Amino acid sequence: MPFSRIDIGDVVKVLQPIWHTKAETARRVRMRIETILEWAIAATHYNAATHYNRDNPAKRERVKHLLGAQVDVVKHHEALPYEQLGDFMRTLRDHEGVGAAALEWCVLTATRTGETLGARWEEIDRSRPTWTIPGARRKGKNGDTPDLVVPLSDRCIAILDGAVDLTGEVGLLFRGLRGSRLSENTLLDTLKQLGRPDVTTHGMRSCFRDWAGDCTAYPREIIEAALGHKVGSDVELAYRRRSALEKRRHLMADWAKFCATPSVHTGVVIPIGAA
């Protein structure tokens, strides 16, 4: 359609089928339409006599009155109970393939899927040993997300050693047969192959958080920092420039040790009277 013919009715017609059933997708589509039409207005693609006075038909405050309020259903990522983690990790380590190695790395570092799949050799410092995730690759809204320095456990170093022959310590740590970045579904597919389609990769971060909060005495700010979360007010962050790296190193070493510990299974309880 010519830009000059597009009105709010056309925008509503596009959004209506998904406005309530796929709320987040609908929001993103509306914003994309608004951005394109904003460019069209600025570039005078509307009628020259009227475009200066024409409002953008995809603006949220206009669209929402015709489509109604969206009701989001918050769905948490399915997490593996930390009591089951030991057996899961043992099965994972016996599973061959780059997907399994990437999934184990993701669990041990408590990072996000995209951060793991985008990990590069130049981000690794074996002398410390650490992995520095650039702020540009981290989750953030304002474009000013700081770098995250992740301390690496001995098991992480072992995973690196296993990847050397495949990658030559150049480019991506984990990659496909042709050197390309692995698909976002690679780790989920590995979970399915391990018989755990009920668990999500991101849910492993929740598993780490539950374990750290329930089973350790590490302060909340150290645990949250390990997850790469912002801790404290802007004023506090302005004065605290260090990242408690050594404290986080102890935390991640304990987490790796817990991941390597077999799960504790409780037997069948038989009442004494029945026995």
C-alpha cells in the first residue's frame, strides 16, 4: 500500500489477530510499524500538503483504544530442581557432541544461552582464568550494559581443553560443522535428547539461584552479581567499580563441585506399624 493510504484501521487489522493471543509479538510488530511510518512522515512520503499535520497511525496511545488492554500471562522458564542436578550433569557429561559441551558450559557459568553460544576465544583469559562477556552481547535495554567477567572453574577449563582441537582457539568456542554459530535451539534439543524436554536452558539459571540461596551462605549481592544482575542503586553502582571477582570465583567453584556431586535419593519410607 502507498504510505499515504495507510490509516489506523489498516494497522488495527494487522494487529488484531495477535493482539491478545501473542501480546509480546504484537507489541513488537506495532513498534516496528510505527518506526517505519515515522520515517515515511519525516521523508515526506505522505502527501506534501498534509504530511506535516498527519499523526502516526501506529502510535500506541491510538491503537490501544481500538484493540483493548493486553493481559499478559507471565510464564516462568521451567527449571530443574537442584536436588536432581548431580544425576543430570553426570548424564550430560556422558553425552557426546558440541551441544552437550555448550550446555554444560552454560550451566557451570550460569549464563544465558545467547552469551554461551556467542562465546569467543578472544574473550577467554587462561592466566586468570576468566571469560569476559562484552556488554554489547549481554541483555540490556539502554545500550550501556557493562562487560561481565565470569570466573572459570576447573571443569570449565577442562571443557576449553576439549574444544581446542575442534576450534584451534580461534573464533567461537562452540560452533557447527562449518564454523557457524550454533542455533538457539541446539541446547534445547540436547535437553530433549537427555530425556528432559520439561526443562529449559534459561531455567538452569533459576536452578543456580535456588541452590545458592538455599544451600550456601554467600551474600545475595554476590549471587546476583554472578548472574550478571544489577545490584544496588545507581548511586551505589557509581561508587562501587569492582565486581567482587574473587568472591564470585569461590561461589562458582562451589557450584561446579555441587554439579559434580551425585544426587541424593531418598528410599521408600515404610511406616513402622506396617512393617
